[in-house]
Amino acid sequence: MWPDQTQLRLSNVGVALLVLSLAAGGGIMAATGSRAALVAGALAGLYFLFSIRVADQWERVAVLRFGRFRGLRGPGLFHMVPIVDKLSRYVDQRVRVSNVSAESTLTRDTVPVNVDAIVFWMVWDAEKSILEVQDFTQAITMSAQTALRESIGRHELHQMVAEREMLGQELQRILDEKTTAWGITVQSVEIRDVQIPLALQDAMSREAQAERERRARIILGTAETEIAEKFGQAALTYQHNPVAMHLRAMNMLYEAIKEKGSMVIVPSSAVETMGLGGMLGTAALGGMKAQ
């Protein structure tokens, strides 16, 4: 069987013409009593059945006459000569999807991975796809699988995981260069999944956790350094400005006793240093005068 030829595909129009031819031949035979009319009607019906074909809107088919290409047919009704002509398989020109997988393929850093990808492609020149390649569907699948394995070997694991879009664009470019001569264009390639061994997954998880802990400690140390620097600057300010130191101490004391029911014990030396005794006495005298 010719590789591009599929099972016999009869049209509804040919079947209807066969029925009409048989009915007409039967009617003529009933009227004239001649069986030749029925035979002629049957032969005409069989001719219409195998010569009238239909291609859908998205389909094209090649007609070969005595093995020579005569042209493309479709969409719609078209005529062929039985026995003399034969048809290739009908070519679907819609966008199609092919699943491609590469199992246990080594990356550039010798890590075995399983990669699943999806290839979106379409036939833009039906004549080339029929005459230039025996089975373009299988050719697309095998080419995509080979290109996927080659691309995996040129990239490291972290690139494949983090830069899937770049990998898909590279595969699309490689495939499109190869399939353009076949009348086929590869619109896009999407990397659906990248699977790595479980042991390596655990190791990568521990590495990521350790990296996060290291960053957390660095951030904490940086914060402590900044706080120490600010405290040093504040100490220099308070050293040369006793009033600011007293105001800060009074503010801290206020913050401690502003809540109801709280009690703070302050050493007498601290009270004398901050001059709170004199201020409290002045406040008391002011309250007595006001009364």
C-alpha cells in the first residue's frame, strides 16, 4: 500500500448518485423490459461512487495520474478518474499537537532527567508535505524527540528548570529549520514537565533550605551591625549633651509608667542625676499655689 494512501473514503454525493443511477436503470428496465438499462445504471452509479469525492474545508489531497502528480484538490467536491487516478491521504492543514518525551537523558552536568514537551505545528504547503516526506507526522515526532535530547545535553539542570521558555524557543527554531522544506511550520514548543530523580530532589531541597538559612543569618547580622552603629552615634550625642540624656531618660520613665497599675522603682542616684527631685518639688509647690 502506498504510504500516503489511506482507506477508501467515499462521499455522500457519490453514494447518492449511485442510488439514483440504480433507480433510473431499474425504472427504465421496468418500462422497456431491457436489463441493459439496469446494467448501464449500475455501471454509471459505480463510476460516480468512486470518482466524486469531497474534501473538508481544512483538507487538501493530491491526485496522481499514472503515478504523476496532477495537482491538489479541495476543499469541496472534486472529480477523479477511477483506476487511472489515485489519491494521497487527505492532509489536515489545521494546527496540530504532538506529545514528545525524552526519558533518562543526561544534562550537561550529567543529571538524568525525564522531559515532556508539546509541539504545535501545521502544514502550510500540502504539496511539499505529500511529495517530500513519506510520513510527515512520524517525521515531526521523531525529529522533535531527537532535537529535545540534543538540547537537554547542551543545558545544565538549573537552566532547564528555570528557563523552560528559552529551551522551548530553541527547540522551535531547530525544528522549524528542518521542517520548512517539508511544507510544515512549527509554531511553538512548550516544555510541560522536567522530572529529576527523588534523591536529587531531596538534595536540592536541603541545599535550598541551607541557602535560605544563610541569607536569614546574613540579614540578621546586618541588622545587628546597623543597630550597633546607631547606638554608637546616639552615645556620642548623649555624651556631649547631658540635657538630651535627661530628656531621653525621662521619656523612658514615662513610657514605663504610663500604663495603669504599673510601678517602676528608680534608684535615688538616678533621680538626683536627672534632677527629678527638684522638678517634682516645683510641680508640688505649683499645685499648692493653684489650690
